[in-house]
Amino acid sequence: MPEDRLQKQKIIRMFSALFFSVAAAAIISKISSVQVFQHWFPQGIENRWTSLFEKDAWQFVLAFMVIIILSRGHLWSYGIRSDNLKRSMIFLAGMYGVTILFYVTARAVHLPLTAEGISIHMNDRNSVLIFLIQWMSSPVADQILFFSLVQSVLMKNNVSHASVFGIHLHFDVLIAALLFALLHAGIPLTEIPELNFIAACVVGIFSGYVYKNTTSVLTPMLGQAFFYGFPFFMKLLHV
């Protein structure tokens, strides 16, 4: 097959994967507006937490079902594995260090973290749902959609790396990270929208790079959970 034809096929596959990922995100956002899980939670739980939990549930189901179909049951080929544990733990330790440094710096310069303004107590029913979302449902659902699915599709279609103006870029990482950041820029980590977007980009690039180097989304899941959940954890400890 001529090389130019192969190149055209790669481009078509890349845009097809990009279209599919955006379409999947749109479907998730549309479906999540239906409050199916609202009645599962007791009265008094803030509606925004139930909406986030519901969105994560739909996202997980949709992305995981697509992965099962594409992989024909071989889930490990889409990052559902725990290989390269030693390397993964090194990456994870680095992410934990960056998170703690970010939080300490934010406190030192009096950066208004959103968690600071939320009243959370260990016996508060809200704290249970916050824990489920920040440490469990969101990291699992996000990593399976944007990296197990989107980045894997890009990698399997040879949309991995290229040189632009002499700069070596990993397009599979950048595309997955950008989609992740665009749909997570609204997470109110701080009261500064631009900083929230930058933080989402950092988490997205970290997740994509680690997945590419370990072929597992376990570490990205734990990294995302710690990054977005740490301020709430400190709030629970009244620090």
C-alpha cells in the first residue's frame, strides 16, 4: 500500500477517534441530566454532588461497554491492568509530592481553595458522597473514558507521535489530556478559573504520560483521586 495512502488513513482514523471521543462526552453530558440516581441519596445532600456522581456513573458504563466491545473481552489491552508496579509507584509518589506542594503553597499565599468554603464534618452525610466522588467514581470513570478508551484508540491507530517544527509531540497524550482538561476545567479547585484549567491540563498530561509508559490506568486513577480529593481530605481533618 502506498505510503501517502497509509498517511491519509492515519489522519482519517485520528479525526474519527477525536470525533468519537467528543460525541461520547456529549452523550454523557446529555444522559447525566436525567436524575436517575437522585432518589438514592437522602434529603439534604447537595444536588450538585448527586449530579456529579450520576455523570460519573453514566460515563463509566458507556466507556467500559465500548472498551469491552473493542477489546473483545481483552480488557488488559486497554489499560485495565496493574503491570509495571515499581515504575507506577515512582510516578504516583511524584504526583503526591506535587499535590502536597501545591496545597502548601496555596495555603502560604492565601489562595482561595473551594474546599475551604465548604462545611464538612466527619458525621455529615455530604462527606460520604464527596468521598465517593473525589476518591472513587470520578477518577475511575475519567481515566477509563479519556485514557483507557480515547488514548488507547489513538495509540492503536498509530496516532502516537510526530514532529512539528522540530518539536517531538505525543499526540495521543496531548489529545486525550486536552479533552480531559476541557471537560474538567469547571471543577472548582480554586476560585480562579484559569488556574483550574491549568490544573486540569497538568492532571491530564500526567495521566496520559503515565498510561503511555506503564500501560495501566491504575496510577493515573490514584493520582487524580489524590490531587482533586486532597483539599477535602485536609478539610475533613480540620487542617
